[in-house]
Amino acid sequence: MHALTAAELLQVWEAGLDQPSDLRGSLLLTTAFPEVKPADLAALPIGRRDSLLLILREQTFGQLLTALADCPACGAHVELEFSTKDIRVQSSLLPEKVEPEEYTLNIDGLKLRFRLPNSRDLVEAAKVAGGDRQHLLERVILSAERDGQPVPVAGLSMPIIQAVMEEMAELDRQADVQLRMACPECANQWVEVFDILQYFWEEVQSWSLRLLREIHTLAVAYGWREADILSMSLRRRQLYLHMINP
């Protein structure tokens, strides 16, 4: 993995504007891992993808994160600061072989073979209105058998589906990060789900829009090309901006 340059971040942001959220994560990682096939990165389990996004975020904007939420009890705005290290539960190293692992779950006489969901699974499942979970399960459950006879995934009971999902969550804990929030106004406590991809992408978008404004200001003032401005260090760019607007 290499840290993304200003030009690369801007290119990724532009390319991801019209892409589904989960493909944006693949775009970020493809740029950071140019030696790895994009299809292999898209095939990573969500937790493994998110662990890589955490370290890429560290390299891009640092370790400190801030979660904002409204208290469900009194509506007060609550802010929680934490580090990427506080929520990392998996290794941030890319495995040597990017191949989906298969797992087995035996429950109520059923033998289920499955793999963990990846970015492509989530994108495809999101296309099915109202049936996203069922479609996702049909993609990741490789087989279901009872007494050697195949059982259709569509016929699995809700308790079995719940058991499969809980097993997936346990095997891929990085994919389900939950923050314990506490309201300083009313002392209410609750849990918020934290999505590093959504958080990181919103940062990339804000940063890109700000950078475009800076490029515009410098181009108008000095007549420089975008490529020349992007090749500057952040410090030098800020010094020139300060000269324009002291």
C-alpha cells in the first residue's frame, strides 16, 4: 500500500462520484494497491476491506476520528473522538492470496457452506428492491444440505438465516464496528454503527471540493496549470494561498 497523492485522491473522488458506495472502497484500494488486480480487491470480505481502508485513512488524514450523533432520548448533539486503532480488530495487511475462504455451519440437521460477503455482493444485493438480504444470502451461501439432499436457500427459516448472519458477523468482526455513545445532557447510552467507508469517502469528498477551490484560486492568480498546483506540497500551496488572501 502506498499513501495517495493529492492528484490520486482527486482522481478517485471524481471516478467514484457516479459509483455505488461499496465500489468506491474498491476504487480507493485499487489506487493504493496498483500491483493488485481490482477484481481481487473487490473480492475481499468486507471486514478485510475495511481494515485496509482504516490504514489508508491513517495515511491520508491521520488516526483521529470524530463521530457525531443525536441522542435518541433528548436530541442533544453528541461528539465522540476515537482513534483508528481503537476500532481495528483485524490485521491491516493484504493476504498473499486473495481467495474467498469457505466456512461450514451445522444447525438443525442442516449443513451450510458459505463465504463472507464482499463489495460486489453488497452492490448486487442493493439492486434488488426489498430483497437485498435474501439476494445477498443466495450469493454467499454456497450450498445447503439435509441428509445429503440439497435445500434451497429461499426455503431456509428465519432462525437459520439469523444464525448464518451471526456466524458471518463473528467471522468478520471488522465489518460490524459499533460505537458506544453516551449523552452528556441526559446520561442516555446507546450504540451507533460506524462505517469507515462512508466516513472516509465523505472526508475525501470534502477535501476534494476544498482542493478544487484552492486550485481555482491559484490558477486565476498565477496562471498555473492544475498539474503544477497538485505537484506542490500542502505547505507550499497554503503559503501561496496566504499571499493571495493574507
